[in-house]
Amino acid sequence: MICISCQSQTTTKKQNTTKNQDSKEIEAIENGLLLETQAEGDVVQTFNIIERMNFYKVPGVSITVVENGKIKWAKGYGTANTNTNLKVDENTIFQAGSISKPIAALALLQLVEKGILDLDVDVNTYLKDWKVPNNEFTKNEKVTLRRLLTHTAGVTVHGFPGYKQSTTIPTTTQVLNGEGNTPKIFVDTVPGTIWRYSGGGYTIAQKVVEEMTQQPFETYVNTNVLKSIGMKNSTFEQPLANRKGNISAAYDYQGRIIDGLWHNYPEKAAAGLWTTPSDLAKYCIEIQEILKGKENAVLTKETVVEMLKKHKNDWGLGPSLQFGKDFLIFRHGGKNAGFTNRFISFSKRGTAVIIMTNADNGNSLIDEILRAISNYYDLGISNPRIVKAIKLSNDKLSRLTGKYKLNYQVPNIGDYFIEISIKDDKLFVNDPNNGDTKVLTALGDLKFIDLAIGDEGMFQIEDDKVGLVWGLNRFQFFKVDE
């Protein structure tokens, strides 16, 4: 006779064991955030997620990890709305920003499967009350859906700032005509010749969906894509009809809540998706399952294979692509006012990581979380850079200390000064303008790096004059007399 109670006890024990294991994994990752750069031979320094959220002024974060084609764990951290003290959990919805694009692309690919659209036909064939303006660039090469989805259509307008709650948002046609807060969308390069990221191109694609389905973009996509995948906590509705519930507010670079809580985006295909990491995990899993042979899915396997073919700049029909064959990754980032997000999904390994933050300053934090997750699960997707540091004598360091002035005036500040001193055999930079401090590690006699963010700088000494060129933006400072 089968012991039902014994089976129940065994199942419960296995579930508890799995939960305990997941809790240990999550705890290890939460305390294992890694910097972008490490010095060879140094003890690896790790950080706690809350500590780094405070450092980067990121109020809230939500993470979902997929393993073996299933959601392994999902967890929220921090605050979704400081006005109401709403906490972030796994069901808190965020604006996805440009992660909207690969989800919106599914709607267009569905219409291709139905024979309503063709990837390689001039999109003006489908457009009625607005058309891509013809000019010298479109004389021989045309704007097609394939080119729009892969950012190779030669279309203008990189991205969109959104609209405050107090502002009436324009229609799709008005956005295309430049009657909103962004320029007119048109072709200024021969289609198919270069890759250039274009939110404007996805707004044209949005117009195609609206024209060919005779439905609002969000109505068609919510019904035919999101519902099909099971993304129940997601919508392309802009603005949200119901502003109450588990919705995250947006925060600027200083960690201040944005006026009106968030901006609205009529450019829905490019930036209008509201979602959660767990819902985006369902999208990743759906694509993975289709490649394994799942039927009656959001797309056919043939279409997904086409979607994941690399075009210029390793871009597919919606997502960015990385690596290849069994290690092919599809991925995308997303940045709206006050929201910064990223997802990375292996197409054939059943693995994905989705991280969403409610802050402009979320990218560096996302990088550190990805390194922790990649390091723990040995994913090989985001490893720290190892540099060979050296130790300089105090004499060599002393000649570089002092007060430095930026070579141009900064709005609302004027002359911009920083101060460099010695601390623990390294250079210590104090920026009194914003309270920031940096510790610089020597890579050479005059070359230094900030291990915390990976920025490098080079001192220049000529005729007893000392200068400093710093970071990717090549900021130039000159030492001044005290």
C-alpha cells in the first residue's frame, strides 16, 4: 500500500531543501557583488547589494534568475516608492525602457507569420495616413521591417525622453512628424548600409502594427503577445489607466523621485512596456522552449531561428546577439527616465538573468550584480577585468598631489576644482563639488585606475607643470598653485 502521508512528507522535505539551497545561493550573491576591475594578486573584494544600492543612489532593484528553463529565484530589494514607503518585491512593475523593443518585435513577427506583413517589403506599402518620406537615400534602397528591427534602416532619432504627467502625450503620427518633444523621424542614410540604433525606427514599426491591425498598439500586443506568453504583470499601456498598485516610481541620478512619479512614453514599441523581471523571464523561457520544439507558442521555431540570426553589429530581429551556436545569447538593455534595466538569456542553455532598477544610476549596480551572478553560477558572461598594479614610492606620488582645476567652467558651478592627496600608498581624490571620493591605484609611474568603476587616467608632467587626463570623456585637469 502506498503511504500518501509519507509521499507528502518527502515532497515537503525536498521543497524545503530546495528553498534552503536557493536561500543560500541568493545570500551568497547578495554579498558577492564584484567591481569592474581587480588588481592582480589583491584579495578579491566583494560587496553587499544594499550597500551598493546606497552607494549608487538606487532605491529599488528586482532580480530574476532562470535555470534549466525555469525561474529559479526572484527577489526584490529596497523601495519602490519613497512617498508611500512601498517596498520592491518580485511583482513590482518597472518601465522596461528599450527592452520594449524585442517584445514589440514579436508582434511584427507574428504578423509576418500570418502573411499580413513581409520582412523585406517597403514599409510604405503598409502605411496609409503617414509614410516614410522619400528622398535621395530611399531612391534605390527602402525601409523594411527587417531593417527597422535590426537598426539598419538609416532612420533618425536614437531615443525618447518621455512626457511628464502634466503633459498631453502626442499620437504615434505626431511623434513621427516631430510634433512632440523629439525631432521628425526620417531617413538620412541609405537603408541597409550601416547599423545605427534608432528608437525612431521602432516607432515606424509601431505605426505599421496600428495600421495593419486597426487596433491601438498596446491592445494588439497585450492580447496577442503578452497574454500568449503569460506575462500577466505587463502592459504597453501608456499612460497607465490605473496608477495605483505595485508600481515603482522613477528616480534620477541623485536618487530623487521624479516629478509625477514617472514619465509617459507614447513611443510604446521603443520604450513603453511596463513589466517585471519574472515576466521578462517568461519571454526568455518562451524563446528557449520554442527552439527546443515547443508548439502552439507565440512564434514558430522557424521564425525564432530567423529572429536570432546576426545582422550588422550582431543584432537580431529585436534583441542584440552575442557569441554563437550552443552559446548564443539574446539580450537587451533598457533606459527610461528614472529606470535602468537589462536582461541576458542563453538561447539553448535554459539560463537567463533579468535585473530591473528604478534609478537613472542603475547601470553600474547592474554590472556588479551580473558579475556576482555570473561568478556564482559560472556563466562566463560578466567577469571582472584583471589589471597589473604597481606600488609607487611616496616621492613619486607626492609630485602628483595638490589642487587641480578643470580646463573649462561648469554650468552652475564655474571653476571646477578637485584635490589629490596620498592615502595608504595610493592617490586619494576628493571632489568637493559633489562629495565624491576616488582611490587611484597605480598602473605605471603616471598611469592610474579607479578600481571601483574601471576609469583610467594619465598624468602629464612637462616643465614642472602637471596635468591629468581622466576617464572615457577625456576630462582635462591642470594642477594649480595653492
